[in-house]
Amino acid sequence: MTSADDRRRAAAHVFVGSEELGADGVIALSDDTQHHLSRVLRLRDGVVISVCDGAGHWRLATVIGERQAMRVEANGDIEIDLFPRAPLTIATAMPKGERLDWLVQKVTELGVDRLQLLDADHSVVRWKSSDVDKKLLRLKRIAESAAQQSRRTFLPEILPPVKASKILEGAAVAEPGGRTLTFSDRIIAIGPEGGWSNMEIAVAGDCVTLGPNVLRTETAAVAATTLCVAADH
């Protein structure tokens, strides 16, 4: 039986479909994954990697051949990781430019389960409806890459922007002067650079503090994720 330590020691960790994961012998890879293993990582014949479906199922596999002739073959049983706890959701306004990419990358590495994007009253960044699918696809690719790097077996959900007021009633809102975060806080809401409006604070379920300093949106999202994950362990 293989373990999480075996997965962490593997030369790479990649995602495939559930059908591909369950195949005996050669495991089919996408062209992008094949390129990443052969041209970016330059893995050699005989190296062991881990292959995962993003829903908790994974197995070890061995690289056979190199470069264009590379393939991977299953060399162990499929392992199943149980979802360890109630899902952790970070609901956040969107910071400008590449700061959102960084936010997605880091909260994925730390262990967020669901990232809900928000349109807050003071939001500066708002997506056009025609751009939502394209922008979400980009963020999901960033999350997948971060999940590979951190050896996650569950891919996080990334949900399109919704009006903040739809989320805040059931969330713990990050706000100076709030109470300390606890394990029971599973939806943390992060506001925009301009802060929450009075109306948003009024409908919030509760307020929690992330420390004494004023944080950028992306920093607050990382801090909230870190505190929640630490409280879970």
C-alpha cells in the first residue's frame, strides 16, 4: 500500500481524468501534461510520479522512455484519500492584475477547498459577463498547477463572481476588531481594497480579525486560509 509520503517523494504529480487513472498499464496524458513531464521537467526513464483525478483518487506510475517516446505506466493500486473535514471556502473580492493569479496559487497550495469570487460594493475589479468563462479557465489552470506542485489530491472549486451580499450572511467577514478565527469558521469573506460598505457589514454573519495590520486583499486571503488550515491540524 502506498502512502502520502510516497506521493510527496514522487518526481512529479499530475492530474488526469478518472477513466484514465483507472486504466491498467499505460495511463493516457494530455498533450500539455506530456510536454510538462518530458520538456519542462525532463524526467528520465524509470522515474516514479503520482497520477491523480483531482477527487481524492491517485496512484503511482513509472515513466517509460524519454522525450517524444515518453509514456507512464501504473505501478500501484489506486489509493483513496477521504475528504478530511468540512470544506473551507474563501470568498474574496478580486484584486487587480496578476495579484488575483497569485492569490489563487497560494490559497490552493495552502489547502482551500472552494474559492468564491465576489463583487463587493467597493470593488474596483469587475468582470464583463462575456469574459467570465475565459478568466475562470485561466484561474483553474493556475489552481491545477499549484495543486500539482503541492501534491494535492483534491482540486479546489473556483466559482464565478457573485454579489457579496449573497454570501456575507453566512460568512465570517474579515474586519478589524472582529473575534479570533476558529475551526468552525468555514466561510471567510475578504473585502476589496476600499473595505466593506456599511450595508455589507450590517448583513454579515460575523466578523473575524486577521491581525492588527491592514492587509491587501490577496494577503488577507492567504492569512485567512493559513489560520483556518492551522486550526484544523
